[in-house]
Amino acid sequence: MEDRRTVRKRNSGERGLALLAALALGLYLVFLVLPLLLSLRSSFTNENPLKAQNDFIGLANYTEMAGDDQLRASLTFTLILAFGVTIAANALGVGFALLLNRTSLSYRVMRTVAFLPQVLSGVIVAFVWQTILTQNGLLNTALVNLRILDEPYPWLGSPHAALFSIGLVVTWVMSGFTTVVYLAALQSIPLELHDMASLDGVRGTQRFRKITWPMLAPGTTISVTISLITVLKLYDIITVLTGGGPANSTQSTALYIVKLAFTSDRVGYASAVAMLLLGISALVALTVTGALRRREVSL
Amino acid sequence: MIRKPLLAAGVAGLLALTAACGSGDGGGKESGETALTYLVFETPSLDAKFWDDSITAATTQTPGVKINKIVAPSTDRDGYAKQLQQSGQFPDLLQSITPSNFVGAGLLKPYDKTWIDANFLLPSANSLKGEVYIPPTNSQIVPQVYYNKKLFTDAGITTAPKNWQEFLDACAKLKAKGINPIELGGADPFAASMPLVGIISADILGKNKNWLQDRYADKVKFADADMVTAVNKYRTLVTSGYFDKGALGVKYADSITRFTTGKSAMYPMGSWFLGSVPKDTADNFGSFPWPTDSGDVVVPFVGGGSMAISAKAKDTALAEKFGQAWSLNPANLKALIETDGAFPMIKGKTLEDYNVTVTKVFEESYAYVGQDNNKVSAIGWATNDDALPAGLNDAFYAAAQALFTKDDVAGELKKLDEAWKTAAQ
């Protein structure tokens, strides 16, 4: 039989845990579920931030989306960027992780450096890259001075180059995260597997293909899914680098939503677009996670 | 057993969070004074010290007021004001906003017209349906064409162009001499639109001052033939290579540096550029109005101004008094004239009264304000009845950037008509 002190101690521990859980639940409800529900409600109205009264308009906002060219363009841009960055950042992440998977001090320092872009604020990263990529920026100055280019190239001033430039910057940021995920995954591979492979004469790319890559599968699932979701809702870097230009060609869906709500005063329609983005993000995340999980099992 | 405490703590947590989230409004009575919130924005010229000093001066003249300054996170104070309104924190006073965005919702209180008429040169410069929500303390010309006299001389151009053909000739001569004719900070959408603002204001509004009112009444369209012809002039400038090929990658701030350091010969920009003219080389710069075919002078004009008053301010009379004191303080205008190229519009005062040091090109540009000429609303910049519907500026800027690379003038203008339809709903 437990004595009273033990029971009291256990009850007090449970209360402490309950308090923490309640706080987390409260935060989740107030800052995630509630705004989501409010946004969903708003998507069925013609809400305008400047008007006190708004009307319920049913599915009008959702039907309007079908003919919205700007929305279509922003979704296309966002999806291209999301998949492009996810592939590039994960490839780089695996590469960097393989290079940095050592235990000496210098490698630990380099790991920290590799993670640095992920720690910096997106706005700061974008400002730094802006000084590099603008017409009179460091990159053009270097390329022209080295006579690689005759005249400055519009890295942010033409639709295709701006897409590439944004992709490059976001990949740089995301590769810090993917590197750390793959490093953790690499370090969880039992050394015995590599030892046995060595004994069997399996080396180099074959060892990577047969052992390392399959064992990285759980890390791949996390890294790919989070990369995709992060880029699908990207706002800050694009806003600073190009503001969605030139001519809205780099306008992400998140940026379009903000412009709709606070420039065009169409909060209701912006909420409907936000719901669509949420749906697309959920669909993409579920599909990709499902596929990668199945791959984990089959490996 | 864990469920009860979990539920209780959950409710408590939620209540605590709700209480924490219930914001104070930043205003109210504070030790006998009425606290008012005042939305301002900072730029390199209008820095924190400028606002603090100007608030202190106006507060001294308005007993009983205490100002709580709110600084907009960017120069887009309209957007920020809307966000504040959305979260129930609409400021009591709002500096340099676009009143037309807020008047429809009944959020602003007009100034006393007698006071406006008594104190300003153009009392109706900012007028919206007969009411004035922002005292017209100053004005701008958007755009004027600034030019580098030395580069003009180098290219054999002896006088500033007076009409469109002379303008094209000057561009051709400059290009032939290896000088970039026109500077464009195309990476910033508003700056990218400057040539288009000039062309439309001069060629369309110059011939029909009421064009924007007619557009509201659906009597004219952007896709009309005269507009297409006018906007094709912009394509002529682009296809002739009179802008830097990479102009859409040039930031507005860089475009100022490029022009003032002689990288380009001409710079169509709002007259706020005058605040950036380097003092030591100021005499090397001149200005002329955006040229028309006939050579008739058209001045795309914008009534600038100080602050608007929230109709929901705690004490609207006190807020108005503060706004009046701030608006008539010559020290505030001095800073705006010297650093922001603002043309003062207070009655009975000359430049000397503001104790300002201005350049020759400033005086040259300011002369167009006082002259009896064809002043029209600068499209996209007007803060009066000619203001564009909310959201249309973005579409206009996007069209300007698109037309830098696309030939489809009629298509882009049709898009503007479609955007207008949505925005005006």
C-alpha cells in the first residue's frame, strides 16, 4: 500500500502536468484553432477591414477564385518554388550532412555555420541577399569587373531570373535545416551496419545507395514535409526581395492574401484564398508524408 | 483522475490568455490629460527626432493633450492603419494617409472648413466630396523630369525638351553618346510607374481633367483608344532602349544614387526627389514638366498634407486642435521642404518665412506651383476625389512593370479596367 506522502506527491505531479497541458492547449486553441475558425467564417462574408458590418455571401468568394488570374499565377509560382526548393535544399542537406558527419571540433563549428541561415530572421536574410542581387549589387559588380558579364544582369528584375534568385535564397535558408535533420539521421545509423558493409566489401556510392540512403528515410520524411510546408506559406523573404514583382511574377499566395486583405480591403476574399492555401498545404503534406512513410516501410 | 484538474486548469488558462489578449487602446485620460494615439512613419529624412520634436511643439500649443506615437513599420501607413483598424486599434491621428481609403467607412472627421480656407493657398487640394480630411500644408508634382545639365551638354542638347518630339530627340542624342537617357528604379513598383504616371497625366488628364471622375462614372475606360495611344509612348521609350535594360532590378534608393552620380541623364520622379539633390552639385540639375505632344505645360499635381483625425478619437476637438497646431508650425514645413522637397502651401508665407535653404532646381520646380498653368491630378497619387479605388494602385504598378517587358498595351489596360471593376465594388 502507498503511503499518503507518495499519493500526495503523485497528485501534485499530475496537477503540474495538467497545468502545463492546459496552458499548451489554451495557446493552441486561442492562437491556432480560433483564428482558423474566424478565418473560415470570414471566407463566407464580404468582410472589409474598414466597414463595421459585413454580409454573409455564401460561396461567392470560393466561386470567384475559379476566375482569378492573379490567384492562379500566385499558386503556380508558389508550387514551383516549393517543389524546386524542397528538392534542392534536401539534396544539399544530404550532401552537407555527409561532409560534416565527423566529430572533430572544426566539423562541429562548420555544422553551426551550416545551420546559421536557419537561425537568422527571413527579413534580415532577404536584406542581405538584396544587396548581393540588385542591379548594382555585389554579384553584378563582381561579374562585370571579372568580365564574365558585359553589363549587370537583372537577377531580381526579370520574372524568370527573379524566380531563380528567390529559389536560391530560400534554398540557402532551408539547407541549414535539412543539413541538421540529415546529420541527426546519419548519426542514428548503427555503426555495425557500416562495419558489416566494409567486411562485405561494400564501399563508396554503393554503400550510400544500399545503407545510408535507406536509413535516412525517416529524416527525409521530416525534412521534405517541413521544407514543403515552409515554402508554401513563404511571405517575408519574397516581400523584401521583390515585393512580388516584377509585375506580380513572384507573388506568392501568402503575399497575395496579405495584399487582398490590407491593400484591396477584401478580408473576406483573402480568407477564402487562405482556406484554399491551407487545403493545398494539407493535401500536399499528407500526400508527400504518406508516400514517404510507405517508402520507409518498404525499405 | 487527471481530467478534473485538466479541465479546470484549461478553463483558467483560457481565461488568463483571453485577459492577456484583451488589449488596452493606448489612449484615454492620463493624469488629467487626454492621451491620443498618433500614427507616423519614419524615413531617413523624417526620422524619430523630427516626429518627437514636432509632437512636442504641437503639444505645447494644445494644452491637455498627451500624444502616444505609433510608428508604422514601413512607409505604407494606409496598410498599417487598416491593420490597426482590423484589430480595433485605429489611431486617433494619422499622418499622411490617403483619406479616400477611410472616409467611405466613416472613420475620419473633416477639419473645420473655415480654418482650412483661412490658412491654405489651395484649400480644396485634398477635398473629398467637399470635405477636407488632411490640411493641404504642402504639395508635390508627380512626376517632374529632372535632368543632368552636364550630360545634356555632352550630348549636344542645349535646352530642356519642350514637347514629346524634342524629348525623343534628346533621348536619341544621349543614347548615341553612350549615356543612359532615363533612370528608372523599376524594382520598386511605385517608382516603376513614374513614366506612366507622367504620360497619362499629361496626355489624358491634361486634355480631360475629369477623366478619373468619368472613369468612376464608367464614361471612359483604360482600354479606350486615346489611352492605348498614350501608353504606347512608354513602349516606344522601352523598345528604343532609353531605359537601362535591367531597370526592373534597380531599387528606388539606388536609382537616386545612379542619377545624382551621372549614370543617367533624366529622372522622372515626384518632387520629393528635390530633397535628395546633392547640395554641392545642385546647380548641375534642372527640371521640366513631363512633355506633351503640343508642348502645352501640364502639371501633374498632388496636394500633400499633414494628419487626418479619427472620427472615433477620444476627443475629436482636441485632436483637431493638435492637428491644426502641427500643420501650421513652420518648423515642420522647413524639414519637409528641405528634406522631402515639399512645396509649402500655407497662405501668406514665402519660402523665406520658413528659413529654408533650397537649391535652384527646387525654386525652378516650385515655380510651376504658383504659375497659372494646367494642373491636373497625378494619376495614382491624388488624395482628393480623383484618388484611385483601394487596391488599384497595385494593379497600376504591376501594369507599369509588365509593360516594361510586354508589348501588349491594350491587354494590360484591359486588365486595369477589370481590376477597377473589382476595386470599385
